[in-house]
Amino acid sequence: MVTCLWGINRYDPKTGKGAWGAAFTGTAVTSPSPYKSSNATARAKLEKILATSNPALKWVEATYRGYYMLTMNYESIQADYWGVEEITTRNDKQIQLARFKINHGDNHLSRPFNVTAGGSQDI
């Protein structure tokens, strides 16, 4: 999610101009998805609606539950999103769903890693 001061700065989603911060938000890894019972077409439609109707959202994925691994250094901040589809049993079946990166001096996200399992993006 990209944040800006609405009314003070005009946010340009193509260049990042007007943004003053980014928040990496995700699903709770232990909460079930309210959309898991929906078919893949319905989930994809919902993801697309959420991503296109809210310019602050840069990626939406409604099937997996997950968590971020953050890597921060002087050159960049990188957020890798890992998801699990099954949360009712203990297992090691996790998949990297997305990677977001903000390079030093930039005011926008970059996507050096494409989505591998579903989701809708607006970058």
C-alpha cells in the first residue's frame, strides 16, 4: 500500500510522485480466507476489482494466507511475501507469491519478481 497526504500531494501511481511512504500489509497467516470457497474465476474477479478500485493497493491475492520477510539495508528495502494455502494442518508447503522492493532514493515500489500463484497487481 502506498501512502500520501491526500489533499496536499497528488499521488501519481505510474511514477510514485506524491508518495511519502509504503506499508507492506498482508493476510493473517492463521486466519482462513473468506474467499477460499469461491471458485478461481470469482476470486480473480474480486482481486481485480479490489486492485483497480483502490490506487493505493499494488497487489491483491485472496487465496493464500501468508507473511512477509523483510530485508533492509542502505541500498533498498525488500519485502518477500510467502503464502500457505492450507492452515488447518502443520506442513511446510509455502510458496513465494510476490516480491516488492523500494530502492534507496526512490519513492515507489518496484516488482523485480513476478507473481507466481494468482493475485492481481497494479504496478
